[in-house]
Amino acid sequence: MAERRILAGFASESDDGSFVIHIVDDRDEVFEIRASRENVELMVANLQAVLGGGSGEANHAKG
């Protein structure tokens, strides 16, 4: 199992029809991820489900 870290920061930008997401952890490590619009929409739906008290497991973002 991967080591869990704490989210310390987050930023995103649009780039040529996709998105670049920067995630900063509690060790100040920055992870840069490129995602399609479809994957970003799936991430948003997943977070909305979890914030609403549901499970995000049914909305795994893959692409």
C-alpha cells in the first residue's frame, strides 16, 4: 500500500485542451499530473459524491 501523505496545496491550469494539476504534499513535494477534461469531470463528480456523504468508489477516474 502506498504511503499516505497530507495535502498541503493544490493548483491547476488549462493547457492545450487538457489540464495540468499540481498537488503539494506535507513534505513540500510537488506532483504534476496531466488530465483530460473527462478525468477532471470524473474527479469533481467523485468529490461531490464523497462530500454528499456517499462513496466515491463507484466513480473511479480512469482514462
